Amino acid sequence: MAEHADREVDIGVEGMTCASCSARVERALQSVPGVASASVNLGTERASVQYDSTKTDPRTLADAISRRGYAPVMSGTALAIEGMTCASCVRRVEKALLAQPGVVDASVNLATGRADVHYFPAATDPATLAAAVAAAGYGASPAAEDGEEGGKVRKQRALAALRRDVLLAAGLALPVLLLSMGGAFFPAFQAALTAVAPVPSFWQWVQAVLSTTVLLGPGRRFFRPGLAAYRHLSPDMNSLVATGTGAAWLYSLLVLVLPGMFPVAARQVYFDSAAVVIAAVLLGKYLEELARGRASSAIRKLAGLQAREAHVLRDGQEKTLPVEQLVRGDLVVVRPGERLPVDGVVREGSSHVDASMVTGEPLPAARRTGDSVIGGTVNLEGRLVVEATSVGRDTMLAHIIQIVERAQTGKLPIQGLADRVIRVFTPAVLAIALLSFGIWMVLGPAPAVTRALLSAVAVLVVACPCAMGLATPAAILVGTGRAAELGVLFRRGEALETLASADTVLLDKTGTVTLGRPVLAACLGEDRETLLRLAASVESASEHPLAHAVLEEARRRNITLLPAGNPAAVPGQGIQARIEGRQVLVGSARFLEQEGISAAAWAGTAGEMEAAGSTAVFVAADRILLGLLAIADPLRPEAPAMVQRLQALGFHVALVTGDNSRAAGAVAGRLGIREVHAGILPQGKADVVQQLQGQGRRVVFVGDGINDAPALALADVGIALASGTDIAMEAGEVTLARTGVGGVVTAITAARRTMAVIRGNLFWAFFYNILLIPVAAGVAIPVGIQLSPMLAGLAMGMSSVFVLTNSLRLRRLPAWEAGKAGAEEAASGASGENPGLVA
């Protein structure tokens, strides 16, 4: 039986080289349930698929192509969305985007006003997607084209317009409130109004004009999208406000125009309910937008680091150009006090560069010819000429901004409950409002319509899906933004929830808890300066990492090296050369013993060094043992305090390394770690992660190298050091952009506090609605409590403000730093030095 097809999509396919490839892709697509037909054209590298949207979707089609070893061509875009006010709006925009042919997935964030969409470029494009959003009743524009400055101006204009509407609505609603209720509190005021009125209903008509102006002016913000939502059969918060205020206004107008339709006792007008509710809700929205602006300040701060213009050397002349016009290879002149507009390499000049806002380094770093520099950092004193290696969206700063934006747009599993409630929330509120109206019409005191109408309007106005919709994204927005300011980049928002619930931290050793570079830790011998000069002179002919440690120490002490003749290296053992007529050997005990030189005199000391995690290197000249060098990969100063803090937070901490058990045990001992996995190959690190996960543990892996990538990818959360390899950073879900591993504690603290705020927000959002909707419906009237529509409107606005304000507490999240005591303790044991051993 042929499948029914209601959708058709074109998909670009890469990797096809012959007719067999296209046939294989075609069979893969035709095997997907719901596909009516699939035709693949090898020449255009495109597949045309007709399918039943109730049985399959573009994501499934893409996966079917990928499983056969080919690549479906997909693109991503970000849209700036205007006009969303609650979680129902988010759902409608997502639904409109997913309904477009070729859209694979769409994620809309209420807090940022942004939609991230992945799609088949052969089937649609950003302009079509923006048009689909516009057809659903919202404004949309490609965020990439919007630009930071354009987006800032747009938001400022929108906020100014909202402020004008608040002031206009309040200015018109206040007289309505005084005319309707002033007489109840001040009888003289009512008498004066009656005395000057030309006709009995004059002041009611004034209320009608003023409230109509409020509804048709500032109230358009609710009526236009609210009515559009009804047309799409998915009412939202705007629909509730429009229905409630519109009902109060229409009833009152009918009382004025056709009073004979109503009993005398029911001829009351409620223009105040309509006008004041609009003003109160608008005030809440204005305060909400102010809070949202503060919540998204992290992205603005990062974007503010980007230079707008650059001085470029072209054709021998210096030109000032917008940074958008720069290309790789351009020579950019950076004067003192200016921000670097690109990532690049210094070709001329020297200076100190302040990179604190990007890398967190507290002190300016010296930069000279050949050194790399990062865009967004500040040149302090000298003139630099920099060759651009990365420009625009390829710079490190741009990548950081993109990572933060993607994390802020993500949805956490905890949001699933709110999403499920929101799907039925607005229809349920409409039903409750109708039910309360009907019950009070039957049971209410005469005139029953008064209590019935006020209760129904109060229910419609007090219900707040906004608070539920903002509970998770607002906290993610502030939490990930603040984490980025502290040098912790969450690549996916979901990592927040996973990291907050983790219970085990698995630390790589080399380059993670250690500095990842060997240094000379000790120099033992009768004449230590001569010992170091001879050793460094011989090692100058070697490229071994341990040789670099000896040479670096000699340079630090300004020791002059001697010419080395006839150098000869034995891989894995040592090197020898002739220095001023003496045959000097530098290497292991075995190397010396093979040359007939006994190392027994220093064997005990060498054993102590190796037990402490250092490598012992012997030095001999003319068959006489001169002394011993200890070379170690020192611990990062903050590592011991970091481990201690993780353990205090309740984490089980383990060390994994490819080093031998003796060296690994020594490092673990100084860190205070009991569980050590030594001699582990790269794939073995991933096996250790699986082993711990098999014990029911939720594992965080922290690493920096290519060999850590499998474990980073397999762990529940992978944390990669930015000082490590690109492969490690791609595999990890969290990147520490600043030097050191103290960011591990900051990341975990940020995740736990963000999740605590999310849970608090969700509790408030549900508690608010569960409590106030019944009160608005009138269940508390028997005990003398009734919620007026005006107070209901104000409460609705304040509920969203509460969620945002609670989320803003995350802006005070501090960076974790090792205490002075911890740092000093770490420094004393970091290098494996023994007092009195170092020259």
C-alpha cells in the first residue's frame, strides 16, 4: 500500500561518487516509514523526498542518510524574535518553524528572544523562516544580520516604546479609576461630579472614551497577537488579557449604549477593570523587560570587547576600515590603548597586552615579534603591527560569544514538566473562567453578573504562563552568562543540569592537574653551577622535553653554555658529548652503567626523587659521577586546594594517567586523592569512565589533550581546558577559558546554583498559579477574600518580575579561588622539591 504524502523536501547530500551511492541513499530514504517516494540525483547531489509528516520528519530523513555513510547538507541560523510574551508564544513560534519544509529542529528561547534553527538549505532559507514566524504573528529577522549594535538599538527602541505605552495607559487609567471608585471613598467628590455632569451618564461616557483609548492604543500589544493566537487555535497570555479586558469593556459599553438589555440592578460599568488591568499588566511587562536586559548583560559585555574599526596597511598606506571588511593576512596597526580587532601574530613592535577580560590573566603579558595575540585584548603601550590569522566570526572572542549564545538557547530536561503544563494551561484557564462565570451567574447574589464578570476577568488576567515559561531560560541566561564572565563556557545548556547532579570527578594528570611541561626541580652535586653548565651544554644538542627543562633553568640563571662536540644520543636512555676535552654523559642510571660508570652513590636519592614523581637524570664527566638532576612536571598551584574543595562538595575524586603507578601515586598523594588509575592508554581512559558509570556514578571528566577526547566525549560531562587541544575542547561540553583548573569548582558551583534557582522559579510559578487562580475564581469569597481584576493584573506582572529577579541573583556568583593557605601548600609541594636540594 502506497504511503500518503503531505510534505515534500529537497535535501543536499555530500559524499556520493557514483550511481551506486545515489541508489544506496535512495534505498535508505525509501526504507523510512512514512516516505512515499524518494529520488536522488547524483549530478545535483540532491534528494527529493515526499513523506507523511505524521509518520516521519526531516531529522529522521537526515539520520537515515547519515547511517549509510553520507552527509546530509544542513545549515543553521539564528532569528531575533519580537513580540513573544509567554511560553505559549514560544511553542507557537517553534510550531511555525517546524512546519516549514526542511526544518530539522528549532529551539526558541523566551528570555533571549532568539530562535536557533537547523534546516536543509536546499529546501528553505532564513528569509522564508522569518516569514513563517511573521505569519504566526511575531516579528523576526536573521540575528546574524541584526548585528550587536543593531540589536542593541532595536531593544532600546522597543523598551522606549513600551515605556511610552505604560505612561499613556497609566495616565488614562488613573482618571477612569478616580471616576469609578473615587465617590466610594469621598462622597463630596461624587457629589461634585454629579453636579457638573450635563447628563446622568456623562462621566460613564468619559470612562468609556478613556478606556477605549487605552485598549486601542497601548492595549494593541495584547489584542493583536491575542486574536492571532485564537485564529491559530493556540491561545496564549495575550489572549487571556485581551479576553478578560475585552469582556469587561464590551459589557460596559453595551450597558451604556443599550441599557434596556439589562436589569436595572445589572447596569454597572467596569471600564476601570479594562483600563487599569491593561496599565498594570504593561507595567509588569516593562519591569520584566528591564530585568531581562540585566539578565543578558554577559553577552553584551563580551560583545563590547570587540573592536568596531581597524587600521589596516594596504598598498603601502594605512586605512581605517570596519572590522567586517578585514580578511586573513591583513596587516593591522594597533596603537597604544586600542583593542586588537583580530586574532593574529605580531609582525612588528613590542608591547604589553591586557588580556584579563578574555583570558582572565591578571597581569599584562609581554608581546613581541612572532607572538600570538587575541582579538578583544588591549594594547597598553607600544605600537604593534599584527598579521590577521582569524577575523570576524572566526576569532576566539566570537567563538566564545557563539558558545554562550548556544548554551543560553538550549532547553534543560527539567523544563519538560513546565512545557507539558503550558500546552494545556491557557485552554484550562479559559475553561475555569467560563466555569466561574457560569457558577456565579447561578449562585451569586443579585446582580449576579457583577460577581460573575469580575471573577471571570480576574481568572483570565491573573493566570501567568509567562512565569512558567521564563523559569528555566531566565536562569540559564544569567547562569551561563555569569559563568562565561568567570571563564567557564558551557557549550550546551543541558550540561548545567547534568553537571549539577554529578557525583564523581575523574582528573587527567599531565597538563590538567600538572602544568604539562617539565621543569628542573632539583640539582645535587658538589659544584652545582658546573654540573648544570655541563648538563645544559650537552642537552643543547637534544630535542627531548627533559632537555628543554635543563636548558630553561640554565637560561633563567644566566649560565653561559659551552660548545658541545660529537653529540651522540641513545633514545630513551641519554646523551653524551665532548665539552672542553671532557666526555660528559647525561641520562639514566642504566645509560651510565652501560658506559662503565657506577650510579650506586646516588641511587637512594634517585629513588626518593622518583617516588615523589620526579625523573632522576645522572650527570658524569670522564667516567666520574658528578651529581644528579631531578626533573618534574609540577602541580598547578591551585590543584590541591581544588581537589580538597571538590571533596568538600561531596565529590568522589579520582586520578587517571598514562604514567606509571609510582609517579601517579606520588602526584595523587600530594593532591589528597586515594583512587588512582595509572598506566592507562587513551581508550583506557574512556573504559575507566564506563567502569565508574557502570557503578551508578555520574562522571565528570577533566582533561586537556587529544588522548583525553574519547573520555571527554563518553563522560556525563566533559570539562576541557582551553590551554589544551582543539580536539579536547570540541569533545568537552564545558570549556575552561582561563588558565588553571580552579574553573572546575566554578563550573560545578555555577551549575548547582543555577539548578537551585530554576527549581525555585518553577516552584514559584506553579505555586502562584495554583494559589491565585482559584482565589480569582472566587473560592475564597465565603471567607471574605475576593481578588479584583486590577490586583490580578498587577500580580500577573509581578510574578514574571519575581522569576527574573530571582534569576538575577546568579549575577553575584563568585569565581572560586584557592585560598592563600591552599596556594602556599600547593606551591611548596608542586615541584617535588626538597629543601636544601636546589642550588
